Amino acid sequence: MSDFVPTPPILTYIVDLIEGKLIKEGEEQYRWALITTNGEKIYKARINGTIINKYFSPGSKEKKTFTTLTVDDGTDTIQLKAWENQADYLNTFEIGNSVDVMGKPRQSDEEIYILPDTIIGITDYNKELYLRTKKVKRYAKKNYILPTEEQLVIIHNQEDKAKIWNLINDAEDGIELEEIITKSKLEKATVESVIQELIRNGDIYEPTSLKFKKI
């Protein structure tokens, strides 16, 4: 019987997988673990992003059905690789689809990739924002270094930032994301970026999914 205890997938950025190091634990019985640049050990990863490339090879007597999907989350890209039935399932996704992926980090020819256990299409923008915010909060809690793309070095227009802060500050019971967008009349991307900055700065928090309240 294996002594390995199943672990839940860890929500992470793709760049931390790509720049990580894959190690083998155990001798006769072993499993792979990926050590990130933050020193975190990952047996199963959870990433989300957009499919930017796809390759499908139908099976034959000589070879197995094979599919690769390249996913981009804004910090880096990584390939999902699958064979046989799982390859057929991956082939149902198309370039441009947003996906939520859970799977095991693996390596081939010095390249880190993911062997997916679960891949779910994301059609709701709010879920994308939820996952992105959850990652920022998890990294902040553990004092991990955020990828450059997520540091949001963008200098927000102070007037826009003030609009969003005032809406949250004036809402004693918190305010929903869609209400912030409607009342501020700002682009979703701007609202999302400012909210993430306010969360990182410790000015606001998320009492329930996609609802924000001042601390």
C-alpha cells in the first residue's frame, strides 16, 4: 500500500510552474513534486488562463490519440498534454477558450507541462476575476513574490481610483463587483486592477465571492 497522502490542487501562476524544479520523491514507489521559486512544493497544480494554441493527433494502430493545449495566464504559458480518452476530451476545447485546470506537473525534454485531471471551461468573467483575486490573496498571505504581470505596476488614474474607493468606503455592508462597475462607469479591467491593489494594500477584503468591503 502506498504511503502517499493525496493533496488538494494548489492555485498558482503558470510562471511559478515553468520556473520551478521537478523532483522525484521515494525510491521504488515515488511521485513527482514541483518546487516553485517561492519554495512551495506542489504535487497537483490549479491554473487558469486562455488557450492560445492547440494540437491534435488522431490515434492509429501505431500511435495513441494525443492532444496538447497551450494555456496563457498573463505571466507565462504552459502546455496541457493528454493521451487516449483524455486527449479526446481536451480536443473539445478551442483556441480562445478560458479554462480552469487541475493536474500534475510533469517534465519532458527539460519542459514543464501539466498532465490534466480536470479541465473546465470558464464562461463567466466573474469566475476569472474570483480566481485571480484568490491567487493574489493566497500569495499575500504566504508572503510569496507575485509575478511581474500581477504586480500591476500600472499607475491608476487617481480620479478613477478615488471613485472605486469611495463606493466601497460608503457601503457599510459591502458592495458587489457589478454594482461598482455600474456606478463608477469604468471599464471592468480598471475596476478589477484597482480592487486587487486595494486588497494587496490591506484597505479592503472580500467577505463573500465578488463582494468587497473596507477593512
